[in-house]
Amino acid sequence: MSALWYTAATRGLSPIPASERDIPTVTAEPFYKVSDEKMPLEGPAFDRQGNLLFVDIYGGRVLRLSRDQQLTTVYTQAQLHPAGIAVHKDGRIFVAAVGMKNSQGYFDAGTVISMDANGDQRETIVPTSTGLVANDLVFDQDGGFYLTDFRGASTTASGGVYYMAPDLKTLSSVLPNMCGANGVALSPDGKVLWATEFNACRLHRADLGAPGLIAQSGSSIPYHFVGPGADSMRTDSDGNVYVAMNRQGRVLVFSPYGIPIGQILLPGRENDHFLRCTSLALQPGSRDLFIVARDEVGGGGSMIFKASGLAEGFPMFSHQ
């Protein structure tokens, strides 16, 4: 009787697609265990002192891991559901949050808030009244920021990417009609905008003619992901793009034009451990790359992993 069989490459919940198996591949190393529980982590970003900030989504917490690996809580707000962090050039921490769930179980009251480095002097930058489900954000060199709106499903394109001007009052649409816009990043010179579409598994690239404005014929979709979970993203000083693959336990790396050129695997992913890889941060001035993930299947808790990228990171806040 004819029968199919598994191979070493196809076992597990999330095998690497055939087209991506031969690109340069490394495996990250455990760096810091955040919790024995499967705590959903997101939004890592370095502050001006070199500490690693990140969030506990369902705990409503903004956390800080110091250089000597001391973990502290910067801010807590129940039901905030923070998902992304960016640091302003003046040192303020900006937090994108998906907010409360409605009666149907969908997030529909997101916000962006800011606070000082101690979690004080909090201000609302994007109010819940806008109706956006704020997922991630990145500053440009002028002090404005790009923000993803995580609304939508695979057949409902109601989310998108927005731009908040440096006055922190003027919000405009940049990439509309997206199916769960999730990650957002800028090239080192600020002239190329990147975004991931979580529910449609697409990578977007847009040449910017001015802050918040796409150049004529400047937008494209250079890559369609195989499998689920194109989540948060970062760029390095060479313009390469790193995308955390949620439910795949890896980070996929693209050239400045959106071609896959490498990948970073989380240890144990072949046995379905730490598949929920949500975000990453490159340390400014270093090739060190830090990945946040949780182990929903294997009971390994929530971890930060470390690897080396292709080029050095640069600040997510405006260049000095």
C-alpha cells in the first residue's frame, strides 16, 4: 500500500517552507527567562541607557531588563494590552496598545500613550476614540511615528498604517485597507517604510516621497509568506529587514528590496517549542539581536533569545 511519510524537514507543526530551507541559517541561544508561564511578550526596544524594554501583553505591563539582567516593571495598566514600544529622541517611552476587547472578543479600543523613563508623566497620544487597534510603531528622524492598526481579518481589510506628525496631533493614513497590519519599520535613512500584514501573510515595502507620503508608484508587496504569523519587524544599519514569524519559531531576514537572505531559528522549534516568536530588537551599535517568544506547547515558559544579525542595529528614536 502506498503511504506518505514525514521527513526531518517536514515534521512538527511548523516546518520551514521548501523555498527557505537553503538560505543561511543560525540558531539563537537562550538569553533570559522571563517567566515559567507562557506569558505573551512583545515590543522589545532599547532605551537611551541600553536597557531592553518590552511588554507583557495580557498583564498590561511595560518591563525593563537592565544590562546586568535585573527585571523591573516600569508601568502597569490592567486591560491596556500593550503590544509595541518605541523610544522618542527625548527619552520618552511610547507604547502602542490594542486595548479592550468588545463583546465579540475583538480588540477595538486601542491607544498610544507616552511616559517618561520611570513610567510617570503619562500622556495619551492616540485616544481610543480614533477606533484604531494600535499594534506597533516606529519613529522617523523628525520625531513623527508610523503606527499599525491591527484591525481586519484575512477577508476583511480594515486595518492599515498611519503616520503621526511630529506635533503628535496630526494623524493621517499611509497604507490603508490592510488585513491586520502588524509590524512596521523604517530603513536607516528613513526613506523606505516596511510593514507586515499578519492575516494576509504579506510583506509591504513603500518608498516615501515625504514623511507620511508614499512616492508615486512607490508601494509594492515584494514577498508573500508561507504559513502563519508575519509579526513585528526591525531593520539594521545595512537596511536589511528582520521579521518575527509568530507560530513558526524563527526570524526571517530580507534584503533591502525584500528578498529572503537568512533566518534565525529558535532552539527546539523542530519539536514545537517556542513557536510563538513575536518580536525582536537589534542593539544599537551592535549586531546583537534579541528575540521574545513563548512556548505554548512544550511548557518552556517565556524567554528572550539572543543571536547575531547581519549588521549593527541603530536607534529606534531619532538620530542624534
